[in-house]
Amino acid sequence: MKILFVTWDGPQVFYLESLFLPIFRGLAPHGWEFHVLQFTWGDRQRVEQTRQACAEAGVPYRVVRVWRRPVSLGSLFTAIKGARDIRRTVQQWDIDVLMPRSTLPVLSSMRALQRNALPMVFDADGLPLDERVDFGGMSSTGVAYRLLRDVEAQGVRRADVVLTRTSKAKDILLARAGAGTSRDRFYKVGNGRDADRFVPMDQSVRTKVRERLGIEAEAPLLVYAGSLGGKYQLSEMLELFSAVHLRCPDARLLIMTGSPELAARGIRDFPGLRSSVVTLTVDAGQVYEYLASADLGLALIKPSFSMQAATAIKVGEYLLCGLPVIATDGVGDTSSITPKVGFMLTESNKDVFGEAATWFTDEVLPERERFRVRCREVGVEHHSLKSSVDSYSRALESLRP
């Protein structure tokens, strides 16, 4: 069956290439042929990068330009006009299933399906509207939020299958959709990574990577990989690292980010750590070897209503590479993060950071290899590309005639 994946992405977002295309490729042997219609305001070079990635994955790709002026109205007009683009694409590619990701694509898709009984899979992908309220300045009482919340609820009611990343997201969306919406149409899917790529490495490789960074082979190394600013708690990470550094003065922190200027700004508030923090910007294809050279992964995210529905992809990457994690409790489903593989922060204060630092220095470091094996096992079971493909496959099977 042919599925049209409708997505809305800014030029700085690479989820289509890094997350979804590997899953689509993994679903192909199960009989699902994916096509992509991307709404974007990226420039020609960015679009060509995406087009090439789709071609390499064997996924047909088409782009629709998003009107950016005025910003809010331009996006709304694009979504309304997008119904025509979707109808034309469905007809030309002989599509069997429509799969919009997030709110504006589901608005376009529902308009396109007004006189069409084509099945629809709504990939809710968290609670993006509430995330804009929590971190983007959107008002929860404003017209835009109320309008798009209604679109979200209509999308859930219209969909034959609703995909979420957490069980809590399922409960919230079900309640918002109202009476008569069946829980059976909800499926939790994963944001997995390739377990053949994100792997632990032997000591010789880890030593070579550390030499490249100017870090001693035996120095305790903490790592953070991802965006900074907004919901990502850089100051809290540095506070936690301070607690580790107090116990292990040779400890080092590696920050891999596309925003090194934000990292430098944050480090200025911790002058005593300046020589112990390494900031790096690397290609996506190199991230795994730096992760595998570390001893601990950090995933500190500001807890909020919207984050209950989110999944921190970096946690899966850490675990697959054999890294125990320190993460924020209440962000996504954390049931797989037991004390055998991680430490969950229930609060952000010096006492809790001290407990986490003691766990790392007194429990993890003396049993580093044992933790590496356990983390890898949990990563493969819960956060691998295969586990994600299996979860998508179970959800999509309900659509077969």
C-alpha cells in the first residue's frame, strides 16, 4: 500500500532525513511504500539535500513552499491551499493512505479528504501546540491556539490511526477528542536509531577519539548532544557537571551542538569549569563515535505539560552506545530508565545534582563495563530502529483490507 507522508518542516529541522526515512525504509519489506510531500520554507540548497536523501532511501519526494509573510496568516493560507496540493499528489501517485504529521498538515489533509474516504493516519508527534505555549510564547487563550486545538481534535476524530510517542499523549488527545473516540485507534510508536550504527566501541577506538579531543583516556567523560536554549537546560547541566567535577577533578564534559555560541555563553557563568568543557559541532554521521567514547549521557529538559508527550531521541542514542543517562523525570515515557541504566532527576537543585553525581562516581564508574552492557540491551529493546519499525508496523496493519 502507498502512504503519502505529509510533513511541515523549517530549514533547521532534519527529522525527515534522520528519523523518518530510516523508518520508512525499514517498513518497505512489510509492504508499505512511502511517499513524501513536504511543506517547507527552506532554500533551494536545503530542499535539494532533502530530495537527495529521499532518493537514496527510495522515497518519492515533492515540496510545497510555505508562505512566510505575514508569518501566522501565511502559514494558515499555505495549509488551506495545501489541500489542493495533497489531492493532486494523491491522484498522481495513486496513494492509498494519507499520513499527516502534526497540526497544519492534518488541516490540509482533512480538507483534501472532504469528499474522499481514503484512510488517514494522524502522526500527532507530541503536543506541538502546547509546546509553543510552554516555550514559544503562544497564548493558550489566543485565537490561534484555540483554532489549531480544534483542528487537532478534529484530526484525532477523523483519523483511522493516531500515532503518539507516549502513553500520556494518548490519554490527553483522547480526552480532547471527546466522547465516541475509540482508544483502539491509538498506537504508541518509537523514535528509534540504527542499532548497527549507534554501538559501543572498544577501548582502543574510544582512546583515539579522546585523543582527538585532547581528553585523557581514563578521565570520566560526560556528553550532551543536541540543541541548546529554550527547553534544553544548559545551566542545570553545568550545575550537575560541577557536582561531578568536585568529586572527580579530572572529569570532562563534551557538548556537541549546532549552537556553540549558546554553549559559550552558558559556560561564562561557570568560570571554574571553562578548561574542563569541550564544545564541538560535528556532522550527524560522526555523532555516534563521540557518544561511544563517553561514560555518561545528559538529557536535561525543562519539565512542562507538553513534554509529557515528547521523546528525547538522544536518550536512545546514548543507551545504544552503551551510555548510562541522567535525564529529567516527567519528560516522555521513562519506564525503561531504571537505576541499572540511568538516574532520573525529579528536581533541579544542588541536593539532587549531588545525588546524581554520587550515583555516577560511586556506582557507574567502578562498574563501567557492566553498565555499558546493560545500557546497550535496554537501548536495543526500547530505542532501536527495529523496535520503531515494529511499532509502526503494528499500527499500520489495522489499515489493511
